[in-house]
Amino acid sequence: MRHALSDRLSLSLSDRLALLFFCVTLLAVGAVYVYVAPGLQSRLTGQKLAALAGAARKRSAELRRALGTDTPARHVRELTREAANASGDRVTVLSVNRAVGAVQLSAVTDSTGQAPAALLGSSVARRAAVSGQLQTGVEQAPGGEVAMAALPARYGNATVGWVIVYSAALADVKRTVSTVRHEALVAGAIALALALLAGYAVARALARRVGRLEQAVRQVAGGDFSRRIPVDSGDELGRLAGAFNDMQQQLQQMDLARKKFIATASHELRTPVFSLGGFVELLEDEDLDPETRRRFLDQVRDQVQRLHKLSVDLLDLSRLESGSLELRPEEVDLGELTRSVSGEFEPALAQHDSRLELRLAGGPGAILAQCDPVRVAQIMRILIDNALTHTPKGTQIVVIARRQNGNVNLSVRDDGEGIDPVAQGRIFEPFYTADDAQGSGLGLAIASELADRMAGRLSVTSDAGATTFTLQIPG
Ligand SMILES: Nc1ncnc2c1ncn2[C@@H]1O[C@H](COP(=O)(O)OP(=O)(O)O)[C@@H](O)[C@H]1O
Ligand SMILES: [Mg+2]
């Protein structure tokens, strides 16, 4: 609803910006026209009135004195003309006659020599006669508006007998104001044109930069990560371009990782499938002796088991990465859980000439925590299995369960040959294997993702003769 108009006109960003520039300038010009010009007129008129009042005060002393005494009319006329010459205004002397209750004015003399007919009805002069004070004001005369200052003069100290009026036409004030108005209008028109042009230019430049971003986004959406947007400034758009480049780089890395994952996973699946195909062909031979046939069948069983484990692991990993694997936390006795998982490895331990020592701090029921028992057991199985598969025969394994700083730590330690520091940084990546033992390299990747999901952590410390994996979970 809010954008209905611009949507209907389908204005581009640059059109809108240019229009905005234009409207703001139009408002500014309008404000000058509506407020500044009339203000100027009243200020200029005020100045004119103040100048007239000043002249009346300053230049009338002699004339007032002359009026108060019986000075000949000729002399009064001369003084009036002198006052007019000195101030540059028209000076008129009116006499005040008081009829019953009303004040009437009549002309005595005027510096221009013309009859001051309009002044006889002047309310400014009348106010001065009545109040006995200097009065100023603007009045309408036949030739246009006139500013005037009226100064009363008295008989001695008695009543007001005359009013001396200084007046000047306001035509030049009007002319000045209308010139200013006209010039404001011309300047406004030029400013509007410039605003439209500048707005359009600025907006075009902005739109070009936004357009570049849009193009790059479309390219990334189409799977092309090669083009970086040049970061040409530190402003918001520049920062957006920077952020976009970062995002593009991350997407590229993720895309590479995904492709690598698929390639490795399909390779891992293909190897056992090929080998199975080979054995099936061999088993088709009718002349096989029972001993060889049994050996081949054992191999087939091994490969099927490997495939099964691989497919389960892949599924787990993909569920973990997509976040769709659900945990079912419950109150678990982790001492008991560790004991039972370790128990499962008895046959494997015997085969490997290894011994597993269990150290449970605090006795039965001492290590309780809220967690998913199935997933904790899965992690422990991965760790104990590694301590057996990636170590020489006869390795000793210690499984430790204890509480520390409000967490539960489950550790699996072996005295094997250790993991070299470079490999330590990579063993948690999917498909990474650091030795020749047959494994798909998914175990630790799954274990560490699971630990993350439980708000826990899986860490490793290793040097020759001691490798310890520790699962820390909140408890
Ligand atoms: N206890 C260990 N001792 C030595 N190396 C280990 C140990 N545990 C893991 N590793 C190394 O880490 C790699 C990754 O382990 P994992 O993810 O379980 O994959 P896999 O066991 O399938 O090879 C192993 O290939 C191995 O090189
Ligand atoms: Mg493993």
C-alpha cells in the first residue's frame, strides 16, 4: 500500500532518488518564495519607518520652535523645505483644530509645494495629535503606499497645535521585494534543474554499483563463484560488496567440500562393491573346494559388513550435518554406560592381546547426567575401536569417567604410537585417515559432530606413547 504509487509507475531507484532531490529543492525554493520575500518586505518597511521617525526627531527642532511662536508663514515654509532637504523625505505641516470632541487637520505648508490632500485624513497624523507622541505607520495614498512619521508640536507647553509629517513612498521597497522574488524564482529554477541532473547522476552511479552486485548474486546463484566484486569504497555499498565477497568465498569452500565429500563417499562405496562382484564371480566356479569357498564367503561377509557400516555412518553424518538427527536426552548413569560399552570389546581385546582398564571416579551412580545414552555409547565405541585399530598389538587402554568443573569427562587413553601433530588437526574431517588401517575415516567426524550437538566437545592430546581422546558433556 505504502509503495503503491512507485510500484505502479515501476520507478527505478535512480528515478526515485532524482525525484526526491527535485522535491527537496522545490520545497526549499517554495519556502524562500513564501516566507523570505514577505519577511523582507516587512523588514524593509520597518527600516523605512524607523528612518522617518529618526529624521522627524532629529530635524524638526527648529520648525517646532518656530511653530510655537508667532513666526511668519514664509519662515515656516522655509524651515519646512530645509527639513525636507536635510532628510530627503517629504515634510508637511498640518494644523490641529479641535471642534467639539473631534480633531480636524488642515494644511499649513508642504515641502513639495503640492496640496497634501491625502494627509488631511491621515490616521497616523491624527493619532499624533491626540496622543501628543511621535507616531509612525503606513497608509494607502492615491499614488501607492506611503510610510509616515508624525511629530506633534505645541503652543508653548500647552495643547498640540500642529503635526509635522515626514512621509516617503514605499514604491522602491515594493520594487526591491519584487526583484528579490523574481531572482529567487530564477535561481530556484536553475537549482531545480541542477538538482534533477545531479540527483540523476548520483542515482545512476549508485544504481550501477547495485546492478553489479545483483549480477554477481545471480552468477553465484547459477553456481559460478569465480568473479569477485571490486570493493571500491568504504561506504555501505562497499561494505556490502566486501561482505558479499566473503560469503562467496565461503560458499565456494562449502561447494568444494560437498563435491569432495560426494566423490570420496562414492569411491568408498565402489571399492567394496567391486570386490563383492569379484568374489561372486569366483564363487560361481563349481569346482571350488569347500575350504576356498568358505574363505571367499568370509571375505564376502566382511565386505558386506563394511558396506553396511559405511552406509550407516554416511546416513548418520548427513543427518548430523543437516540437523535432522534427533537426540533423546534422559538421566543416564555414565559409569554404568562406560562399563557396558567396554564390555562389548572383550573379544576384540583378546584378539589384540590388549587389556582395558576402567577407572570410574566415585563408585556406582556417582556420574549421572542428562544425555542421550545411545549417542554417548556410539561415541565411546568409536574411541575404543580406534584405540584398538590404530595401535600395535598389546596396547593398554584406560577408560576414565569423572566429573570436572560441572562437566562430565569421558576419556579413552592408549599407549600406542600417537598421532603426528599435522594429522591431529585433520582427524575430525570426514574421510580423513592418517594410517594404513582399513577405515573410512568417518568415525571421529561423526563423534565430534555428535559431541557438538550435545553442547559438548571432543578433544585429543597425543604424543608418542600416549593418546587421549576426551568427550566433555555438560552434566
Ligand atoms: N587412538 C588413535 N591412535 C592413533 N591414531 C588414531 C587414533 N584414533 C584415530 N586415529 C587416527 O585418526 C584417523 C581418523 O579416525 P576415524 O575418523 O575413526 O577413521 P578410521 O578409524 O575409519 O580411520 C585414523 O585413520 C587414525 O589415523
Ligand atoms: Mg575409526
